[in-house]
Amino acid sequence: MPYAPVDIPELRLEVLTKFITKFTAPPELVFSSMFPTTASESSTIKWESMRGSRGLAPFIAPGSPSHVIAPAGIAKHSAEAAFLSEKIPFGEEFLNNMRKAGTVQQYEAAKVRLAKDYANLVNRNRRRKEWMIAKMVCSGSFEYSEEGGTKLAVDYDIPAENKVTLLSDDRWGESAADILGNVMDAKSAIKTATNGNVDLAVMNTSVLKLLAADSNIAALLRKDAFGDGNLYSGSVNKLVGVNPQVIAGLLDIPQFLIYDESYEVRAYLTAVVTGGSTTVVSVDNPADFEVGATLRFYDVSAGTYEDEIIASVQIEAGTITVDAAPTASFKAGEDFVTMTKGFVPDNTITFLTKSVEGNTIAEFKNAPFGIPRGYDLTPKSWLDTDPDVAWVRVQNKGLPVLYHRDAVYQLTVR
């Protein structure tokens, strides 16, 4: 007798939807909870951004018409929402264990597998949302693929004066570095533009090391200067061994967000990689691989790997070029490559105020998709026959938007 996912309680739509609400977003994904989420009226996300604030109403004579206000520095933006969709199959043996209890152990094992695999689908989707917001905050732009493979890009038009790259002699860790001056410049730029104070500085531990090792900061934090001698006590960073909020207090910034969470991108080889000669690597999907990152080659059968630096990425050609050929050879269709990268770059610090005149500087806009129309994480399950396979899918569509472009200051420090 034929059956469908509706015959299996754990695969029913209402159960899968409850799973999404039950699963707690990974606590390490901090950007996704930093800004509110709202709904867009269409898949084309439209927003207006501003530069500056503190407008002043003009005087007029009694009985005269009011002036028409045009907010200073306003600009209109639009971009197609990024569409996310992944699915996972469950075969005949799994379906039988879910439909007929058999032994309790088989049934429980099948339920555990469904929960784990489904949680993985949901969390992969959440990490992509985190990736988009991190790119907006820390880079000011990113590229993504539309359905059908069309490559799109969104640029948040952060002012050039708020995207600063230090010269080689002035970089943090160099003898001429002026960290205190650089931080003051960032705070002054945001204050001048928005009348807001820096609420947050975002960095990873690589940049925190540079702050902790700076001789000027160390001198100011001594007990005989302005410090309490607590740089190495309290809530210390486990990797650097210093208390970042002590440095934040010295710089008069309410919070240092030390963010080391990373993501992994994986692609399978579509052509043989010959050891000692192949530098142009053909993969099934080169999207999201980045120049300068480390490409790790995995030999599945041997259980070994090898690392090379990415020199270039060719999306249309489906290839990744590395600086040097790996010494070992790797098989097409079996072996794969990965790239692991932090959400926050290891050479930047980003300063921001999270609201301007009581309004949040950014939002994540969920776009409508599917039939019936859905917003945010949306599950679906269905059954294929010959062979019997149940599919579970999770989709989402949306884009982060930045309303106050000059409330963000991105500083490349090394």
C-alpha cells in the first residue's frame, strides 16, 4: 500500500515546522540576533539609506505652507533577495523504521537520525544568514547566486572615509602604529556623521592580540597609570589570555565583540588532480571560495589531506587556482576540497553604533517565496517512488539591509 510523508508523524509539515521553532539557533551566531528581522513585500528588496542626522526644522511665517523635508544624504537601493534551498534524502530502510516501529531501538535510532540531519539543514541555513550580515557589517558588500546560477552582488555604499586601510608603516604591530589615534578617528567619524557613539567594536582574536601587545595600551593599563591591574583576570579570552573588556573600557567603547566563529565551504572534484602538476582545480561549485584562503584537499580513501593557498577563483569555469600544486594526487567524484574561514576577517576591526536617533541601523528582510507564500525558514517533505525516498527540504529567502551607511567604520589594521 503506497504511503506518503503524512503517514509518518515525524515527517509531517506541522512537525517539521515545530522542529524549526524548537531548535535554538547556535549561540555563536551573534550577528543574526544583532538586528531585527522584518518582511519584504516582494523578492526585490528595496531600502533607503541615509548619511548624517540631526536635522533642524526651519522657521516659517504664520499662514505659510510648510517646507517639504528631504532627509539629508538619502539614497535608494534595491537588490534581489538571496534564495537558499537544501534537501536531504531518507531511504527505504529509514522509512520502514519510521513507519513501523519494529523494535523500539530501530524506531528511536531513526528518530534521532532525522532530528540530527534536519537540525543540520536548519543550522546551515542560519549560518548563511549570519554570513550575509557579517559581510555587510565587516566588508560592506558581497556576491551571491540567484536561482539558475546568475551571479549577483550587493554593495551597501559605505562612505570611503569610513573604509580605512592603514599604510604599511602604520599597521598595528608595526613601530609607527598609533592604535589609540586610529580608534579615536573611528569614534570621531561616527560621532560627526550620526551624533551617535560607538556601541560595539567587532574583531577576532588575531586583532585582539595586536591590541593586547601594544606598548601604549599596556602602559596606560598599568596600576600606576589608569589601570586596575585586571587585564589578565576576570572574563579573559581563552585564546589570548586577556580580558578584552578591560581594553574596551580604556578606549571608552561599551563592548568588544571577539568573534572567532567560522564556516566551511566544500566542493567535490570534477577532474583528477595530479600531484606535482595540477594548479587549476575543477570542482562542482567554486562559489564562496576566496582568494588568499587555504584550500584543503581531502583524500577520502587514505584519510589524508593537504593544504594550498587559493590564488584565484573562476566561477563560470568551475575552477579554483592554487599557488602551488599539491604533492599527492586526488580522484574526481570521490575526493573533495574545503575552505574554512572566519565570519570576521583576521585583519580588520569594525566599529558601529547600533541605532541612530532611536532607529536601528540595519535589518534582515525576509522575502516571500513558494506556494503557498512563505517567509523565513520553511520546511517541506515529499516522497519519491522507485526507489522509495523521502525528501526533507529547508528554504529561506532574504537579504540584510543597511539604513545608516555612516554608522559603520571599517578599519583594516594589517
